[in-house]
Amino acid sequence: MDFKAISNLSHTDMEAVNSLISQQLSSDVALINQLGFYIINSGGKRMRPLLTVLAARALGYKGDEHVSIAAIIEFIHTSTLLHDDVVDESTMRRGRETANALFGNQASVLVGDFLYSRSFQMMTDLKNLTIMEVLADATNIIAEGEVLQLINVNDPETTEESYLRVIYCKTAKLFEAATHLAAVINNNEQTVIDAMKTYGMHLGTAFQLIDDHLDYTADSEKLGKNIGDDLAEGKPTLPLIYAMKKGTPAEAELIKDAIVNGNGMENLTEILAILERTGSLDYTLAQAQIESEKAIAALDVLEDSEHKQALVSLAYLAANRST
């Protein structure tokens, strides 16, 4: 099942999600409306809310709370993007200027705060303590992940284990919450809840591994951001970590210098050749495939249906995408 077929399958639910997002984004403050609508409508696939509605339907859920949860998760995700782009001093995302490049850092941070607080208002409307606990924990862990990543920036001694902890916190945790809550609102037994959490966690990990792989392999226009951004920011992602481990001392030293000083773009061509020669890009891709397979295996608890097949396909697509 390709992404178009998945989108068609979830069209009605996602239309409801998008409608709720527009409604809840509204504010008497004009700048919030302007910046908020800019970032919300910036061309993303809405992967996290899509996971919520697909998982809910795959579990046989008949209510409508999945729409609210999906919108909440998109607000949390969008607020992290606003804050991330300020921290990373990014100028391009999804092929467009970032909000901070267009509106300034102060406005981006404050509107990100608005989206966070709006998501918590929406949580309280659901009057379900478990939902609030899952999302509050996820939001806190995401913040921890951002701080951990900040600590790792310009640190060439970052281990693969530390890197994986960061991507679990800052990316996989929200994927996990998206599918976890689908089982919570459907009142599934604990084994099913655990399986849906596992699915989301491994899918999110695969997704981020491919993001970090694409930073060195994708076409910048298709990717929607500049190639080598992670290198320019001194971020020791898995391709670099593995290349330092497998490369010659001179190659490792070149990469270390790029990470420490954030000057990797000066030697980008040479570093790309090292990544290729050491097999670090293939290694990163293989790790993403492993995560995708683990996600798919977790879905064994579900009965066969179109929505289950959509979840399987998303896990496959996450590890085999080019944008």
C-alpha cells in the first residue's frame, strides 16, 4: 500500500483532524494566527496524527476521541519544530523558509509555547487522566531529548547508545504516544497496549534513522532542507559515529574536527566519501530496516484489516523513503 492509498483510507478521519487543528489554532492575537497557520500548513505528511487515526481504526475503535488526540499530538510536534529551528538556527524546512527565518526567533518561541499550552487545554477537555499522563510524560521526555542532543552537539565522543537515546526521546517517543493512546481510548488489554507502544517506538526510530541518513544522501530540493545540515551544526548522528569507528585514524580525525568546530561543510565532499567507504550509510539504513521489521512484528496482535495493512506499509515506507 503506497502513501496515497494510506491517505485515501484515512481521508475522512484526517479531514476531521485538520478541521479541529484549524479551529483550535484560532486566537485573538493576529501574530499567533499568522505564524501558527504558516507552520501548521507547511506541507508535512501529518505522520503522527495519521498514526493515531490508523491505529485506532485498526483496533476497531468506533468513537471520535482519536481525532482530538491526533490534533493534540500534531500541536506538540509543531511546537517542537518551532523551538528546534530556533535552537538549530535553521533557515529551511520542507522546502520553505522556517518560521524563525520569516518571523524571527522571539515570535517562533512564543507561538511554540502557545501551541504547547493549547495542546494541554485540549487534553483536559478529554477528561481522561491516562491520556494526560501519557502526553505529559511524552512532552517532558521530548524536552529531555532536546537537551541531550544539545549536550551532544560538538561532542565527537558521543556513542551510538547515547545517539539512540536522543532519537528515542526527541522523535520516537511521540510516535509511541500516538499509537499507545489509540489502544488506551479503545480500552484494549495491556498486551495490546504494549504492542502498539512497541510499534510506534520502532517506527519512530526507523523514521529518524532515515532522516539522519538522508541528511547525507538526499537531493536538497526533494528533502526540503540543506544537505549536510547536521554536519554544519556539529551533530554526531549515526553515519558520523559509525564512520569514526570504522575509518582510518586520519578519517576519524577529520570527522572529529568537523563535529567539534562545526566546519564540516568545508570538507563535505571528502566526508561524504568517507561515509561511503566505511559503509556507514549502509549501516544506518540497515538499522532502520531492523527497526521497521520490529515495528511490523508488533502488529501481530491485530486482526487483518485494511488499516492494519496501512500500519504495516507505513513502517515499510518509513525505512525506505527518499524524502
